Amino acid sequence: MASKKYLLLGGAMLLAASTSFAQVTPVYDALDSTKVPASRQAQQNNFSNHQYDFPAKPRDMWELGFHGGLHVINGTIPARPGFGGGISLRKSLGHTFSVRAEYTGSFDKGMDYRLRPVITNNSSAWAATAAANGGMIVPNYKTATHQLSFDLIASLSNILFYKAQPKVNWYVFGGYSLGLIDVDVDALNSSNAAYNYSGIDFTASRKDIHSQLKALGYGDSYESNAPSQGNRASIGRKSDNQLLRHGADFGTGVAFRVSKRFNIGVEEKYTLYFDDYLDGYSAPFSNHKDAFSYTSIRLNFNLGNPAKRVEPLWWINPLNYAYNELSAPRHMKLPTPVLPDADGDGVTDQFDREPNTPAGAPVDVHGVAKDTDGDGVPDFKDKQLITPTYCQPVDADGVGKCPDPECCKDRVVKTDCNTLVLPSASFKGNSTKVSAENEAILSSVANTLRTSPSCNILVTGHAGAKGKKGGVDLSSRRVDAVIDYLADKQGIDRGRFIKQNTPGESSTVDLAPAN
């Protein structure tokens, strides 16, 4: 019994899954006010105008369901597979909870394979057969039920953090059931006489015992009302005596979304009416209560105008809008970003490749100081903003030295030698050696001579008073020392120097233009 039941459940789930996962999932737009009822438009308007954080709950569709499947009584007497079927109407309360009203009609049968003592309380139906078999009977039953249920359902799989919208909906439920239950037994044979079990071998297999009982006529008709529990309420219908019972039901199910209008479900429902006579028999000294087990396949249809209603809310992930808004904001009020720019050049620090450029310095898109002419000196330092490449390299101020034009390369500029002013070199005591101080003086003289290549220089020494011994020789050696330094150390042509010694008391050697 159980194996067939679970095979049926598994097969239905595979069938539903095969048609479900190929569907495209629509996305509910929380900004769409056309699906919000007039009673909640004020909240929707406040949400749209950023005066309230939450959108209004939209209208959603009702779900009309048709169901059918395996119905079994879990009781004292072994049950045969029964059938149940019915109709349901479901409405959401929110994204998690919904309510459902449901009608289920069912037929159940069962037959024992062993002898049991007759029920002493209210056992008139079995009185004749029990008397003929030493107070023993083989219980059987046929139960017909009309059941109304009102259930609260909790969806477990529609609030998703990693998907937009559920395609499978798992749920649990529980609620109240009202049952009108007719339990009949086959206590007499076709002649309305007692059954005689003397020819039945109760040591045989269950299948053989059932075959022997059927040969007696067991199960041909269920002519008698089954015993009931105490004086609990029952309703008469012609010759029948039907039980009116209040009960509780609970269960679980899974539905597979096929389209916006249709889904297929599989459900297991367990109903307890707190009665031990739903299978027509109660074992002595037993507190066991019979219960209904109903495994059904459900075909569910969503009712309502899709232009004004969304799918039932248990098919909508309430986080979908929030995640979409984070990814591509349409409603959020985003503040103007404030990004650090330490040097104030208009390029934020995280992208600035030169974060310390001076204030006002022109920069490129990477925050690097511009160098328009590419001479290595940034524009804010460059005194010659556009220096041609043929005038480079440049000095520290970005000023280049352009070569003479081709037409002027051989042109000699005549220098006015008379305008040259040259310093003197002084010597101490009788020294004829060029000191370090004289070297610096003569180096500047050499630079002047290089810029005036056409000028000759008169180098004058002072021999002292006329006739002074050794004066001419000392003066001459000092003149030679100056000329030697300028020629040998500074590279000035010797032919440009004219030597001269004059009287006079001086320890200097004077230099002056000779032309």
C-alpha cells in the first residue's frame, strides 16, 4: 500500500517538474499602481512620492483547484486503496500565508484476514454472524465521506535570496475539517443470513483467506450500518445512519508553476476525527483513533484579470523588487557622490596619477600636469610653452636653443673688440704661479675670448721702476704664466696674445683688447 502511494507521489512530481522549469518567469513591478486596489492607493502614492518606505499590497488572483487521488483509512482493519476527489478555492493573505476552503468526497473499503471478537457496544449489525461463529467475526467496511476543510497554508519557498521568482512552491498547512461519514459493513450473506467461517483456513496466506471470504460472498453488498462510538452525534438519511464529526487536518504539498495561470501540485493530507469507528471496528482495550490519509494530484488555475491582478502572492518573491532596485535603481533617491580631490585639479584621488599638482596647473584626464610641447617641462613651469622639437633639449625653464638657419651658419659676426673689458690677474710677492683665485678670473676671460674670436689681447706686465734689478724678468715670467694658462688650460690660440712689459710699481698682469 505504502509503496504504491509513494510511487504515485514521485511520478506526479516528475511529471509536474518536466513541464514547469521551461517556463519564463514574469517580474512583478512594485511601482505599478494599476494593480493596487483603491483602498490602498493612498499608501501607494506615498510610496511613489518617497513619503513611505513600502509599496501597497497589490490585488492578486484567486486559485481554483481540482484534486483527486489515493484515499486510505488508517485504522484497525487493513485498508484497500480508496479514491478521493474534490474542489478547492484559495486566497493569499500575504506572500507567506494563505487560506483555503476545500471539499473532498471519498470512498474507502477494507477487509480483515483474521477473526476478531465482536464489539459488545452497539453491535447489532454483527449479532447473527457472531452468534454463528463463537462470538468472532471477520470485520470489513465501506466508508463514504463528505468533508469540508478550512486550512491556513504557509509557503516555505517563495522568499528567495538567489533567484528572481519561485518555480516550485513547497507549503505546509493545518486547519479544521467537518466530516459527514457513512460507514457500512457486510455482516450478512446474500440471503440476509449469518456468515459461517467454518470452511475457511485462517492459517493460509492473506491472499488465500481473502479469496475464501469472497467465495462466501464477502464484499458483494454492505447492507448494514456499522457500529458507532457511544452516543456520539449521527444523522439519519433514510435507512442510513451517518456520522457528523469535527476534526483537525494537516499536511504538506508542493506545486510546480507551469504558467502564469496554471500549476500542478502533489499533496499529502492527514485528517483526524478522533473516532475509532471510521472503519467499522474498534479493537478492545485500544485507544487508537482512525484517520484519513489523502494523497492527491492537484490541478490549480489562477482566476482574475491579469491587467488588474498579479499572480497569487505565494508565487511572487517579495525580495525581487528590492534586489532589482539595488541593481538598476528607478525609485531610490541617490545622493550626489562626493569624491576626494586633494589637489583640486578636478580628477578624484582614486584616479589621480599625480595627486600633488600645484593649484591652477592644467592637467590631463589622469591628473598629470600637461606638457604641451613634450619638452619634459610641465606647462605651469614652461616659459616657452611651444618649443619646436629641433630646438630641444631645453633648459630648466623650458626654453630651447634653436640652431642657426642654413642661410646663416657661415655668417661671421664681427665683434667690436674695443668694447671688451677684461680683468687683471694679480700676483703676491715674487710669485709667478697662477693661483686658484687667478684661475677663476682667467676662466671668465677665456669665455669672453671665445665669444669674440676676432679680438687679439694685449697682456701687460709691470717691470717696476726703470733700471730696477730683476723687475723685467719677473714681469715677463708672470705674463708668460697668464698666456700659458689661457692657451694650455683654456684652449685659446697663442697667436692672439701680444706680450708687453711697462714700467710701474704693480704686481698685476693686465689684459686689454689689442685692436
